[in-house]
Amino acid sequence: MMKRRDFLHVGALGGAVALTGLSGCGGRSPETSSLGPSVATQPFELEEMTLSELQSGMESGRYTARSITERYLGRIDELDRKGPLLRAFIEVNPEALEIADALDKERSEKGVRGPLHGIPVAVKDNIGTADRMHTSAGSLALANSIAPKDSFVAQKLREVGAIILGKTNLSEWANFRSTRSSSGWSGRGGQTRNPYILDRSPCGSSSGSGVAASANLCAIAIGTETDGSVVCPSSANGLVGIKPTLGLISRAGIVPLAHSQDTAGTMARTVTDAAILLGALTGADPRDSATSAGRGLSDYTRFLDIDGLKGARIGVMRNYFGFHEIVDAVIGQAIEAMNDAGAEIIENANIETRGKFSDSEFDVLLYEFKADLNAYLAGLNADVSARTLEKLINFNEAHREEEMPYFGQEIFIKAQEKGSLSDNSYLDALEKNHRQSRDEGIDATLKKHRLDALIAPTGGPAWTIDVINGDHFGGGSSEPAAVAGYPNITVPAGDVFGLPIGLSFIGSAYSEPMLIKLAFAFEQATKARNIPRFLPTLAI
């Protein structure tokens, strides 16, 4: 009997064969010869280990926090600095082993703080850490910047006994500098590469976090999203990504893009691990008024229900399909799997306002980027000379060869031209965003069809890296949840020619418990994640 994960994988490749004209009888196998040989890597003892397995290993004495950290650091040295040159990390934590030793001592003397005690976590290089690492958003302008205070995210990680393993590469300034940017490229970190096929994009902006977790360079990772920057790299790298409701996780100490949409999110190889990490990061923070509702939970694992799809009403946002016929086939099989698991599938549960707030979204982002970034830069240490957006623009021009060898800063310039957040044009655009994405968008669709969640393809297969022309983004479904500030969970659903495809579960504000329940049941029914093979290219 064919396992469900085999069906999803073979079905996707079978569709690719039929649609690209390759012979399915007597021709080359798309899974072998057309994908070419993988880059040789050393066997990795911790490959695909879950948080539970790592904790069991430490409890039994097989591992320690130090030995686990050493193994991940060795893996980073092999695959990030040598081997496939993934470039997932900008820098590793010089204090990681020292922290691990202290946590091992605490384990032996006092016990564990919880499921993240001694676990190495990678964080995106826009998340502030008041230690010996820099927080630069990938920019050479902030290459010497040490955060004056831990971000709330870093503070919470330290409280639960996690080890901040290092800072991951990203699309510089969270992919908000140029209209022709290449996802995963930054002045400090260079170009991050997709571990499935190395000349393919890792998507962004949390590119390094996605690659690090997928390639087993860390146990789990944290990214940030304004629109798609957690769910897209999670989908492209075969991960579970949770973009939570805005305000569930404090934004304090994170290099901002736009406060009406920014949030940190969790990235992991399983729904369980992503949910554990989410619970560790929630909480009210006086530095971020959006967290004052206090709706976050410290434990989301109680919603991990293998039968979670039984009786659930799932709405299919068909107007987010159609950008890639093979992706449609993969998600079609995923829908069949949910139906088999007891879900009631409601077709054509479309967001009727789709596309009507894209222009206003960009306008809001420009206004908020200027205001929020200027406020952030003003609070940095004396080692940073570019203390305003205007000075950043000047810095980039003065360092054009290093900072703008491939693409420019058109978005920076557009943002600099904007006025203040009291401008009527900004206020009107923000009101339009919230009304059309929330009241007339996600909420209206859920209510109309009496749904527990909406689903759509997270995105398409990763495109070829192109630093000259920029990203070739085919399609996706992140916008409504991003603009609304609502949760979005992506789960591996299959692949196209070996490149992962994610399925997004989207709900209303603070519906994380329901979405985690559905995502976990889907994951367990399909087991669609495949381990990266580090193929150099898709041979044709």
C-alpha cells in the first residue's frame, strides 16, 4: 500500500512529467537523472531530531546541551562555510558553548526549565540580542551595531533556557529596499541558497532561518514577517511556519519594517516543535502596546490533535490558485487527504476583496517604514553613524560597490519621500487595509461559509536565484492574513521536481489553537516533508 507522503511526492512529480512533455515510459526519471547528483555531505547524527528527541537524549545522558550545540556548530561549518555554501548564518554566537555548559550544570543541579532547555535556536539578524553578536538587518551600515537591550524574543528565549546559536541571513532590510531584490541576499551575508536545489531561491525575508532549520543547522528557528516573510521561506524550505496574530509576540527590539503588520514567527520541521516555540515567545510586554490584550498562551501543544480535521469546515480560497498548474495538483491531493481525514471541504470560499488593498498596503508600509525605522535607529549605540533613513540612503550610495552591486534602493527613496503618520493619505490607506482584509475579507469569508479556517497554496516552487533581474515570485496567499494581522500557518504539502510546496491555514485573530489543531492533523495524515538533498541544479 502506498503511503500518503509517497502519493503526494510521486503525484507531484508525475504531474510535472505530464505537463512538461517528458516521457513517463522509458524516459528519464524526474526524481533521479533530471535532478542530478547531490552535493556530498557527512552523515549528521542529529538529522531531523525533534525537540522531544533532543530532550530525551539529554535526559538519558546520551547528549548534553554542549554536545548538541557542538554538533550544530560543526554542521554550520560544513554546510554554511564549506560544502554547499548555504550562507544561512551571518554570524554564530561566540558564547554558545559557554551558555550550553551553564545550562548543563543547571540541569544536573536543579532540573530543566522546560522543553527548550539546552536547545539551540537560530534567530534572524533583525532580532536584537544584547550580547557579543550584532543586529544589522543584513546591512553593512549596522555591521557594528550591538543592541542596547535584548529584544523581547531574545529575553524569552533566555528565560526558557534556549541557546541562541547565531544570527541568520535575510533579505536585507526585510526585503524592503529594492523592487528588484533577490530574496536571501544581504550586504553582510551574501546570497543564501535553497538546500533542496542550490541555485534556487530560499524565499524571504527570513531566508537564513528557513534554510538553517530545514538543513538541520539548528533545532528550530525564528523569523519575522510583514507580508510572507515567515510563510514563504517556510514553504520553500519544507518547513512548518507559524505567522501569529499581530500582538501575540512583542516586536520590541526587532528592526522594524511596519508596525501594523510586523511580527516574529516560528519555523520548524514539525508542527509540534513550531507550537512549542510559539508558546515560549508569547506574553505581554510594556514596550509593545499591541501585546496588552494578553491573548497569548504559554502552551499550544494541548491543541495537537491527530483527529483535528474530523468535522472541521475548511474553505478553499480558489482565487489564490491558478498561478501554477502543478501546484494546484499538489494542493488538490492535500485537499483529498483532509477530506479522507474527516474534514468538510467548502469550495470557492474566496476572499472577495482580493487585490483591492495591494496598493494601499504598499503605501502604508512606506509611511510606517520611514517613521518606525527612524525611531529605531535613533536609539542605537554610538557605533552607528546612519541614524535616519536619509543617512542610510547616503551610506548606501557611498558604499555602492558593497551594498548595491546588483540592485538599488528605490523603495528606500519612496519611503523617504513620505510624510508623517498623521497624514490623511496614510490614515485612509490604513483604514482601507484593515476594513478590506478583516471585516470585508477574512472575517466576512469565514462567517459567510461558517468555516473553521481558510486554505490556499502558500506559494509556488522556488525560482532560480537571479541577482540581476530580482525575484521571479509566481504567486502566493500571504497578503490577506499579513495585512489583517491574522495568523497563517504553512505546512509541507508535497513537492514539484523536488522543490517543496506548502499549504497555508488562515484564520481570524487569535485563532492559533484551531489552526494548530488542523495543521497538526494534516501533517500527521500526509507526512509530506522531505529532507533536503543539496542538489546543485535542476538538470535538463
